[in-house]
Amino acid sequence: MSQMIDQEVDGGSQERALFECAHLVLPWLRPADLAVTSLTCKTLNHIVNFITAIRASDASRGFENLPIPFVNAIDGQPYAYFIYTSTPILGIDSSLARQPWGSYPGSDSVYAWARDLVEGARGCECKRCNGELGCPCSNLDSPGLTRECGFSCRCGLECGNRTSQRGVSVRLKVVKHGRKGWGLHAGQLIPRAQFVTEYAGELLTTKETRRRQQIYDQLASGDRFSSALLVVREHLPSGKACMRLNIDATVIGNVSRFINHSCDGGNLSTVLVRSSGALLPRLCFFASRDIQEDEELTFSYGEIRLRSKGLQCFCGSSSCFGTLPSENT
């Protein structure tokens, strides 16, 4: 009897140790590795199902103010795997990138934010800014460019001139489509001019951007791959030069990587936001009109189509060109 009790206690201890170890290790695994692990035993199968449910419930992993669930009524894919960052980061070897997903939400990111500060820069001295007070940080340079308070300012995140710096504050969801894959949808009514999200990913040099684009073009030729590499050109006041901003959200990014193109311009407007003390602007999305709950969020990827046989467009708008915008990076 004593030996049987000892064996039961020992067996329970082993299962508990397996359970604790699995909850530490399995959130780091990619979907294919999780699927293999789930076949080994019932305990691991239950843990994998638990992790999968957590991943499907929030694409942002708790980094945003509200959960952003995946919704799929098309096939059996519960979620799309990528590594999350809520702000742009410096480019890394994304093939080696890892991040736990499916354990405790809101864990610290394993990457350093791209705090591209201008040394010695001074911001405003306002304690709490708004448009009526005439904060110097809120002066506009040109259409499509907005200035906000930043790291060099005295005010904090509660400042009224930091609209785009407080993360996603509207309900969103990632929905699977039959032809164009995943898309970002409104989970509530989003009023016109409301900040939705920024385009976050890896900040790349032009050389690295071109190298990755060649790889992505080869992968896309099989119609089973879609990149999220965006090149933004900011024209300087002189009109004789422009600054490039290369953001790759293919492997590391936020939910904006799921925003699809629409040939009619979509329901989102893109705005470059400069923060006091920051060297680089950020690309932010605002509602260009009232957006209804469940409506898909879209914007125009551009007007240039250099490839006669580009990727097929499934935007469904009355002005659809049939192919997605394409140009040399």
C-alpha cells in the first residue's frame, strides 16, 4: 500500500513538473512546432490547446489597451503567427527573432524600441498641452504631417497633443477572408478623425529593404506569401529631396500589418506624425470617415503599378484596377 501511494505521489509530481515546464517553454514555439508537441501526450495536448486559444483571443499579446481577437469562419487556421511590437524597432535578423505568445499577457518585449532621439533637442515646457493653448509642438509643417509632443517635452502621455502615442484605443479584430487572407476590421463604430493605429515594424536601411523585397517577390510568385514591407517618402520643404522611411512588418509588426489595400483609397488616411525630440516620423492611421462596426479597415498602398503582371487585387471596390500597386524599392 505504501509503495502504491509513493508511486501515485511521484507520478503526480512528474505531471506537475511537466505542466510547469511546458507553460514556460511552449509559448516560445511556432505553430508547426506546437502542432507536433500536441501529439506527444494528453497533458501537452491540453496545454497546446490552451495556448492556441490565448493566441487566437488577442493578436497584440496584451501590448495594446484592448484585446484584438482573430475571427476565422473560412478554414481551420486559428491565428496568424508573427512577432508583436507596438512601436517601430531597429531592424534585426528576423529569422532568429523569438517572442513568447500564449502565457502571461503583457510580458516585456525582448526588443529595444527605436528611440531615435535627437541629442540635445528641447520640447515644450507645457504641463498639459492642447490646441487652444498654442503649444509650439502642435504647429503643422504641411498637409499630411502632424506634430506632437515627444520625449523631450515636459508633459506626459495624458497630454492632449500625444494622440497617437497611447496605443490602440478602439476595438479591432483580425478577420479571415476567402480570397485576400486576413484583414483588420472595426470592432465598434470608429468616428471620423479617430486615431486607429500606427504602422509598426522593423526600420530598415534602403539596402536591406531592397534585399528583402527581392526575397519577398520570389516567395510571392507562388501566390502563397504576402509581405508587409512599406516604403514611405517624406518630401522635404525645399521640394528638392525626400526622406525614406522603410518599415517591414512581415515578421515583426503590429496589427496594422493586416490592413489591406483598396483602390478607392479606403476608409483610413495616412498621416506622418513627428514627435518633438525624435529624428524619424511615424506613419499613423486615422479614420477618414465614420467607420461602422464590422467594416474592414483599408487604405491605398499607392498609385504606381510598374509590373504589368502584378499581384491580383481583391479589394472589390468599383474602381479596382485588378492588380496591387507596385514600384521599385
